[in-house]
Amino acid sequence: MSVLSTENWMAILLLISFFAWSLAIFIFGRISVKHIEKEMTEEGIEPPEWDKGIGSIIVTYSLIIVFPRLSPTIVDYTAVRRHTRKKDKTLAFFLQISSAIFFTLMFTVAYIYGPTS
């Protein structure tokens, strides 16, 4: 039986956290963002024009949901909060936590195992 080194364990943890982060982005975008934008469209508030195709609205909406004092001017944050459901809050927290874990691990692995020059 082979014993895994610390470098292998870090690679496995990084891969798992990447898949969790990817899943969080996909689920939050498909469930929460779609619901919020549908409700806002019914109110007459159109989605932002600057986000056609890049998907940064996913991060913006999740930050608005997780941090209640955040008031960005690029979207109607009151409408986003008004149309947020309990499962949207849970998915936003999952997205933010998985992002923090993934990026922390990624920078740690790059710092420890990256080039030394």
C-alpha cells in the first residue's frame, strides 16, 4: 500500500475544494440567480447590461446576500434582498465559504510548492 505525501494530500484537498466551488457556482447560478432575475423582471427591473455572458453577477448577488451592509451601485441591491429566499441565503453562504476555502488552498499550495526563484 502506498503512503500519500503531504504534497499529494494538498493536491487532493485542492481538487475537492475546486469541485465544491464549481458546484456552488453552478447551483447558485441556476437556482438563485435565475429566481432573483425572474422576480426582478416581473417587477420591471432589467438585469444589468454589463453582465451579458461573463457571469460576474453570480458573485455580486451572493455578496449582497451574505453581507447585508454591502450596498453596491452596479445593481439594485434592495430588489435582490427583497427576492432572496432562505435557500438562496444558504446557497450564497455555500458559495462564499467554498470560494474562500478554494482560494486559500490554491494560494497556499502555490506558495509552498511553487517555483523558488
